[in-house]
Amino acid sequence: MKKRLLLAAAVLLCWSCGQNSSPEGRMTMKVEDLQRQLDSLKSQNAAILDSLGKIKEVLQAQRK
């Protein structure tokens, strides 16, 4: 009986030690998610700037 109780306690202890169990772990996960979103926005911004540059070139060529 004691072995089962100790085993159950050990399993619960290991299970509760994940990143979601501490404020620091949750904050780390949020920061990582925000970094991924920021990287995505930077990529989208670069694509938009590239497209705008091409549009500007076409407009300048049409004006000549």
C-alpha cells in the first residue's frame, strides 16, 4: 500500500513539473509565442516592402 502511494506521489510530482506549472514557465511560453509572431510580422513586412518597391518601379516606368 505504501509503495503504491509513493509511486502515485512520484508520478504526480513528475507530471506537475512541466512548463505550465510555474509562472516562469508560462511566461517563457508566452515570450516564445510572441517572438514567433514578431518573426512572422517581420517576414510579412519585408514581403510588403518588396511588393511596394516593385509597384513603384512599374509606376515610374509608366510615367516616362
